[in-house]
Amino acid sequence: MKGILVAVVLSFMVVAGGMAQTKKVGIGLVVGAPTGFSVKYWSRPAEALQGFVGGGFGGVAFGADYLFHSNAFRNSDIPFYYGPGVFLGAASLGGPRYDKSTLAVGARFMFGADYIFPRDPFDIAFEIGPALILTPVVGLGLEGGIAFRFYP
């Protein structure tokens, strides 16, 4: 599992490094559920793809969200965002019946605010949302976190 984590992190770094001159890709850390690495790619001024690789609930998780941003706070430096996502990872959060080798797959819908520093290549995002686990058991949870990203 550690080999897969290293491969995914390196691929994120290669993608981010190849697009760094456009200032559309941010790389950093997310703390919460999950805790790990975060990547955000702005595909359009109000749309972005966000990915994460991290740990939480006893195992490694991978996921991606498609986010829509709006000027709900009437401040372009702090856009509100929302959007659907998917995740997969260790199913050890399902209780003692499932160990880290059992795969969990689910969907989530995130809501958040992203403070974009106007003069510096950084952002801080606060997000929370429901997560629906689809396998190996159906369950509902809550995910959220704080992301710190640098736009090289």
C-alpha cells in the first residue's frame, strides 16, 4: 500500500510541476478527514478539480471532487464552493468486520470557502460535507478539513 501512495504522490507532483507556470495548480496539505496531500487544478475561473491522497479512519484514501465556485460572500478573494466527489480507500472505518485490505468506495458532496491570498501564491480552504459509503456496507458520514496549498 505504501508503494501505491508513493506512486500517486509522485504523479501529483509531476502533473503540478508540468503546469506550474500557469499558476492554475496548487499543491499542499489537507488536515481533517482525510489528512494528507491536496492538489487543486483550476480548469476555469469558477470551476476546479480537487484531489487528495491521505489517511484517515485507519487506512489510506484517494479521492477527487469537481468544485463550482461563486462569489457568495461578495469578496472575490474568498469564493464559496460546492461540488460532488468520489473516494476509495481502506474500509476499516466500517467496524471490526473489515480490515485495511477491504476496499471502500463512496461519494461525497463538499461545501467550503477558499481564501485566496491576493498578493501571494497561497490559498487556505475550509470544507465540510456528507459522505456516502457504498461498499462494503452502505453508510453515511461527514468529511471535512482545512487545506493549505501553494501555487508555484
